[in-house]
Amino acid sequence: MLNKIKFVSNRPWLNKNSVSKPMPAIKEIPDWFRKADRFAINPITKDYWQGPDGGKIPTWKACPAIFDILGTGYVLKTPCDIKFYLKNNKMSVEIKEPKFKDFCSERQPMPQFVHPQGYYKEHFAWYPDWAIELPEGYSALYTTPFNRFDLPFLMTTGIVDNDKINLPGTMPFFIVKGFEGVIPAGTPYAQIIPFKREDWDSDIIIENPNNLHKKNQENSNKYRVKDGGVYKNEVWSKRVYE
């Protein structure tokens, strides 16, 4: 049985075909990831590099952990084009369509909050088109889409108990220095990962050096095989977001 996340419209003109319609993150995997090669290529010969075992050398594209986080949860998307520009050495925002004016607005500074290095001091906030409802006992992590370093903004990260409240709140973010231009309609601006609230305890385990060496050797023998892929095929558990 699948858990159910509900995205509730926050503006009267929204419908199931709106450009800002929330989507499973797996359906918004960026093109640069899809087009990247899973194995390293010799830039001169254009052939795959060969490893000492005779197999091809995997790149970061072969790492299931990177793919997993890109496709986990859901994304919220911008409803319109949003222009950011410098005026009198100050970053400003412009939205031409009147009904979207309140989607993105400039915010007052956040005293004592550590400002991210490499970003303009002015910060802004998204006011989402959609509110989130979750089953009892579940919360949601809100953050900038993971590993999307191609996006020119950085959002503050937070957790909301969306089983108890489903009013959309504003999401502060910063614009990277050097960026001036338009963030197009339909750009993923937030990744939402629902999770079950649970209490945890922790232990610190000091491994015996002989056992540690043995475990490392066993892991190397198992996972460092020709062309890789053992983790994905034997360890990774697929998650479903619809």
C-alpha cells in the first residue's frame, strides 16, 4: 500500500495541467544527468578508458547514490518566468504577469543568520502555489533540489510536520553572485521528501583492526568488479513516488 501525499492548490486558477503542478522528482531529472556517460571516455580517441581489470571505468553517473537523491520525493516548479537583475548594485526581481506577482518577493535581511558565501546579500522568498498534506506521523524535508548546482539559487532547508499543518509557507532563498537573467517557468525550485517521524538512539562501535581489514577486503572483492553495478543490482532498494 502506498502512502499518500496531497498537493492542495493555493490559488484559484490552478488546475492539474498548471505548469507549476508538483511532480515526482524522478520525472524532473535534469538533461545534463541524462546525457552524461556512465563510463569514462578518452577525449582523444573517444573510446572508453579501460581499467586494470579489463572493464570500463565508471564515472559519477554510475553512482546509485547520486541518481537516488535526484529522484527522491517530489519537486515544486515555478509558475512563470522570473527575472533577476542588478540595479544600483542591488539584486532585484521582476515578474511581468500580474497574477504571479506574489510568487517571488524580496525579503528583509535575516539578522544573525549565516549568509551563504558566494551569494548576493539580498534574499528572496518563494510563496508556493501548492500546500502539502501528509498522513499522520509524517513530516516533509524542504530544500533546494539536491545536486542541482546548475540552478542559480540556494534555498534555506527546513522540516515541516505536514500531517498537522498544510498551509503553504514562504521559502527563503539567495541568488548566486554573477547571475542575471530569467529563471524559466517550470523550473524545479524545491525538493520535498516525506519521511516518517521516529525516535532514534545511537551507539559508537570501535572496530577491531583485524575485523576492519577483513571487512574492507570483502567489500573490495564484492564491489570492485568489471564495469561495476553490484550495489545497484544487489543492494539498492527502489522507492516509488507517483
